[in-house]
Amino acid sequence: MEFRDVLAALRAGWWLAVMGLVIGGLAALGGSLLMTPKYTSSTQLFVSTDDASSTSAVFQGSQFSQDRVSSYVELLAGEELAARVVDAANLDLSPGELAAEIGVSTVPQTVLINVTVTDPSPQQAQRIAQEIGEQFPRMVAELETTSSGALPVQLDVVREAGLPTVPSSPQTLLNVAFGALAGLLLGAVAAITRARLDRSVKKPEEAAALAGAPVMGVVLRHQDLDSGNAANRGRPPRVAEDYRQLRANLQFLDVDEPPKVIMVSSALPSEGKTTAIINLALALAEAGRKVTVVEADLRRPKITRYLGMVGGVGLTNILAGTADVTDVTQYYGEHRLAVIAAGPTPPNPSGLVASASMAELLGKLRAGNDFVLVDSPPILPVADSTGLAVLVDGVLLSVRYGSTRKDQLQQSATTLQRVGARTLGIILNIVPPKAEIAQALGHGYGYEAEPDQR
């Protein structure tokens, strides 16, 4: 995964990072509020010797004191001293519990010992620290006094234990900051992982490589297209411009032998093929081309419903020999876009659309039109499209951004190749306006094409 892919994943999954930030901060805040506040009182001890008769004696005494400090640290944190403090202060704690509340540290290269006591009660923390300052020198005197009654070391309290007024824990602001940062990092990792696990088609170069055909057009998502009735309310200028670009690419696909009969299909349902074929046909008709749309998706016909036309008779009547092309052809809009509806649903759609009668009909339509656009069923669920694909000049595959999986697109292209059909190109459909490809195409800068001059 390249750095730009990581950035793209973070842009696409920014909401995961924000969610992690909020959840992490709230979790840390909740945990801090549930924690019992604790207060810390501290005292400081000074270790010295009494023998200062000469310079060498002072130096040796200093070394002796420093050597003793490490031993005293262990004694201060032990349960023996804790038991003495519990008895002296009449505490409702066991020696082990008290020892857990005591922290001991030394100041490097000195004979100073810092003792801290952390307890839910500030008064008790102070009382324990003061009692340590009284009990520990006594304990050391018992341990260090020689047989002659001499005491080689002396412990003095150089900083008395004070009464804490502010809790030492929890540190709510710090916890919230760390929690929010941890949540942000987890959210970013989730966004990157989500992008790595995403097997859908989002990049034109990926779509082209998988299908073995170029991307002919990129169509951005629009709420009017989502409704499936964009044609009746007028196409948004931005959508119209996308299809004009597709129209231009299609017209210059093969100058010597341009494809005239084109099937539009997709790997699975709900990938925008019907909307694509309607808008492409309208764009071609607006350019003065004579266009006929054939509704060959006999299982789930939608074109006539989207255009508000009659769907009772149509293609199946022609193929059955009960009607002529002129009898069932309907016209849409001022550019007289010709539409042949699906007609009654037959019991054998696959055989009917791949029949010799279908080939003959497409031949007639080829001779009388500049373009014939055939709406077919999805390729993977049923076999209708594979039989129909060999009768047309080429196939356009509608790929839904972020929905069509890579393996589905590759399998569809392989299926068409296996039967000898020609894949003309890809329509990358329903692209979010904020997607990286949309920004690269200039749609992220408020660009909208001017409507056609009528």
C-alpha cells in the first residue's frame, strides 16, 4: 500500500478516525470519573554520619551514608515498617496494603530519600507520611546500633509531610488526551485496514486492467439518478456533461469500423446499467444521432417505467412474429429517441434473446440507426447476456463505484471473452462527488457544465 493509498484511505474513512477520537476521549473521561480520587503526601529524609573529625573521615562517612541509602529504600518499602506505622497510627489497613501505598525514591549522588504516600484520604496520607518520618529513624536505630551502643548513622526529616489539597490521581485531562489520541490512532488504523480489505472497484486503472478494456466514462452520483427517473425531470448539468464525455469517447472508439449495436450490461443488478443506457441514448440523440434503445432485459425491464412509457408490447412480440418493429416502437422527447419495450415476459428469456430472430432484428435496426443500445440482464446471475453478447458489435460494462467487486468485474469480462464477445469499455458509475477520482477530474471545484443550447 503506497503512501497516497494510505492518504486516500484516511480521507475516505475520516469518520472512523473522528469516531475513535470521540469514543476514546469519552471512555477515558468516564473511566477517570469512575476512579476514586487519591491524594499524595511526601516527606524527605537525610542520611548522615556523626564522625567528622577529619577530611578523610567526612569523605568516608559520606560514602558510608550513600551505601546505606539503597538499603534504607528497601526497608522503607517493606512490610516491617508498614506494620509499625499501622500499629502506631491505629490504621484500618494491613501491612501489605499500606506498603502498596508507599513510594520510595532517591536523589542520585546524594543521601536524600523521598517518601510518598498515596491514599484516598488526604488527611490519612499526611498522617502516614508523618508517622514514617518518626518510625523509620527508630527502626534504623534498632538495626544500626553497635554492641558498644554507638549509632554510625543518623536520619533526619528535612521536609515535613504536607496536607495535599489536589488529587494526584486520576489526572482527568491527561487521561482524556491520551484516550482521544489512542482512539484517533485506532480509528486511523481501522480506516486503513478497511481500505486494504475493500475488494470493490474504485480506480479507473484497476477497472481497465480487470476488464481488459478502457474506462469510457466516469459518471458521478446524483440524487436525481438515484431515483431512477432522471430523464423525466431533466438531467442535472453535471450528469449531462458526464454522458457527453462518454458519448465523445464512444464515437471515436473505432473510426474505421465504429460499433453501432452496443449492449450495456453489468456484473450484478443495481449497478446503474439501465440509467446509464437511458442517459447515453439521450446524449447521442441530442447530438443529432438516430438512436434506438432495445429493452432486452426481459426478466426485470425498467426502461419504459423510467421513461414513463407503455410496456405491454415490445421485443417479445417482435421475436414471436406477432408484431412488427414499427408497431411497437415508441418515441421519447423532442429528439425522438426510439424505444422498443421488453413486452410480455416469456418462459425462456435466454433462448429468445439469443435466437436467430433477435439477430435478424438487430440487423434491421443497425441498418436504420446510427446507434442501437441494448439493455441486457446482468451477466453473472443469468445466461441471457452471454447469448446476446455475440449478436452485438460490442459490450459496455457498467461498474458501480465502491460496490462492484474486482472478482465480479473480472469474471464478467472473462465470460464475455469466452463466448467471443468484444468488451468496448467500462462506465464507472455512481461515483461519489468527494471521491479521489472525482477530485482528479475537476468535479471537486464546483464545476458544472452549461446546459445544451436548444
